[in-house]
Amino acid sequence: MKSSEATKPMWADALQQKLADGSTLLSVSIPEYKIASTQLNYIRKYVFIENGGKIISGNIVEFFAKPEALEREKDKLPAQFNQSKIENFTGTVLLYDLQYKYVNGRIYKDGKLVNGSAQITQGKKSLTDQKVSNNMSTEEPTIRYASNVTMMAETQCINWYLVTTTFDGNGGIISVEKEFLYMTCGDGGSGGGGGGQPGGDTNVTVDCMGVLNGLAYGSPCGCIGGTSGVAYCPRDPCARKNAINLRTAQPNIVANKATIISNSSTVEWGAEQNVNAWGAGSFGYNPVTPRTNTATNSFTSSFHWNNVDGYTTGIAHGHPGGTGPSPRDAFWGLGNLNNPALLAAGQSAVNYYKEEVEVTTYLPDGTGYLIEVEDWAALQAEYNIFLQDPDAYNSTYVSEAQNYLFANNSTNVGDAGVWALMSKLGSAIRIYKSEPGSNTFMPLEKIGFSVTDKPCVY
């Protein structure tokens, strides 16, 4: 097989499966590679999800597990690649985008998600240190799981490993396990499965920045963390708005929106948004009755993380004065990061919360503004400044809004608040807007003294 065919779909065995949320999953096999391990094997698929006649996502996914387990469950696994529970499955699931860039790796034990991560990484060994099997064939395809790793010179080989890391409830590392998969050498030909797991002090782990035992890792936007200088991976707002609009179309969310807007004439009404399950995949929302604490400029929310009340991933509330989202709205998500119930659920739960949390404000005319966090570290740094003198911070926010109104000869205090918040928090947040009478949110851009929809063609 030539390397140009490394990710060529095998359409002959394409399979369609109906998912619980009504969408359809199309899975298509990809040519698989011989690995040296006798302890595990893998299957590799393209997975596309279709909803309402449109493809809403596409990924490459790999399932690593014991050979007999894969053989037994291989027809069921593709439809469960994004689930927090995979019945009877013990192994790892690696997710990539369609360009084969690493997205994440999850670990399962006895069907349940384990608090940890998994990915393919490399170690190197000089040809002078290890005899290479004569049956190595350059006709085998090159496997570049980490697209940002540069292949070594011809005088060296690379050993590739599946590395699984498990964490405790506070994010501390419990264990790191490495399983040797295969070797690539020189011109990129991969080993034909010969040899065993290399050993000895000459074997070195290298991260995607080329740092020995480094902490940088592959992500959809390239190499981040460690010494990369990139702390987080910016999300595509046009892709995010599709996910947001699937959620805002949920019946509970639509009903609560109407109640909040109709009642927030003089005081703020609001409600939590509690999903009925957390983890990868799409979930419904538990019923939550909107309420008020009779304040004109605040809504007191609750936070839950249990299987009875649900899992709070956001709040929605009204702004009777027609003002846009405030600094306190943007900082709301930070206040729950140390919630005991969330921490007890493990780092995976915290990561899920940080990925999905949102705050929505509704104006009396039906306009909606939704905030997502993009850079938690930057938001925390700004919050620390806010805590030093909240009144002074809010005063500068109001001044920025007034600058917008003056520059545009405008009375639109909603967009003025958005412009002011973007000016204060920059890329730490992303704000989306829905027009009156619509449940569809579009990402906003701040350009000069204007707030406009970001053009999206998908």
C-alpha cells in the first residue's frame, strides 16, 4: 500500500446507523496498519454525523483494545465513539479531525470513561543502537499520527507508542502506560511488525515541540502547551455556532426563553441550563422553572452536578434595561470551577464544563447575547483585576459603552455593552447574538467602533 492511500476511504463497507438523538452516523473504514503489539489491536474509521439532511461533523476515530474485544464489538463501536459510556469496552479511543490532526484521546474501563487521556507519541533510537529487522518494507504506508512531529534523519528510527495517562480527581497523574506499536525509519517506511518493545536508556519520549519528556501535545490547531507558547486552542466560531444553535433549539430552552423575556420587564428572571448527562455527545435538558429574586440588575443562580438535578452548563436571564452582557455575566463560569460536586466528578468533568459553559442574556425586545469562554487563564487574570475594585472596573466598562454610543450616534445599549465587554476581555470570550424572534445565534466581531456578525458559510 502506498502512503498516498493512507487515509483513502473504503466505501465498500460503509455503514449507516441511527443515533439516539435522531441523527445518523455514517462510518467508513480506512486502511489499517500492522502493529507489533500482541496485547492490543485497533480499528480505524471515518465517522460523519448527519442531521436534518446536513453533515454537521466529521472525524477520524481509532479504537484500541484487546483483539478479541475489538472483533466482538467492532460493528457497535463506531456509533459510540463520542459517548461517555461504551458498553463492554475496555480500551482507548483516539479522535482526529479530517486532516488527521489529533483532537483528544479517551480511556475506558469496563464501559466507563476513566479520568485520563491517550495519544500516539514517539521515542527515538539510533540505528547504531538497535538492529532493524530485514523485513522492513518501504511499501508499508507511513503513519504520522502527530502531524506536527518532524521525522528524524535517515540515520535514525522512531518508535511509536500508545501512551495512556490517568489522573486523580484533582488532575494529578496516577499512572502513565506506554505500549509499543511500530517503528518508522529513514525514508518513512514502517516496520512490518517485527521486533518487540524496545528497552534500555536509549529510548526517549519527545513531545511535539521536540522536547525530551516535554508537556506539549497535539491539538486541532497544532502543538500547544509545554514550551509551545500557545496556552489554548481557539475554537472556530462558525463551527461553534452550529453546536450552540442545536442546543438553543431544545424545547426546554425555547420555552424558558419566552418566560424570561415576558417577565423581565422591571426585574431579572432567569433559569439554569442543566443537561441530563455529560461527556461526549448530544444530550437533552432537564426542566428548570424560571424564577426571580426580585432584583433589577441581578439573578441568583444555582449550580448542580448530579444525575438527579442534572449538570449545570449555563444560565439564561433577562436584562430589563436592555443592556448587553456585563462583566459579571462573563465571569459567571469561573465561580463554579471549584464546586465540590464538579471536582469530585474528575478532570474530565471539569474539562467538559469548561468546553460547554455559556451565559445568555435576553433583552425586552427579544434580542439574545450568548457568551462562551475561549481562554480561561486570560479570563481569570481579568477577574483578578475586577476583584481588586469592582466599582472601578464596572465604571470603565460603562465608559467604553458610552464611547461606542457616541461614536455611532446610537441608542443601542445592547450592542454598546457587547462592544465594551469585548474591549475589556478581548479573546478571552466569544459573544454570539440572536435577533428578536429568532433562536439562531451568530458569532460577533468587534471592528473599530462597530459590532457585526462574523460571516459564516457553514
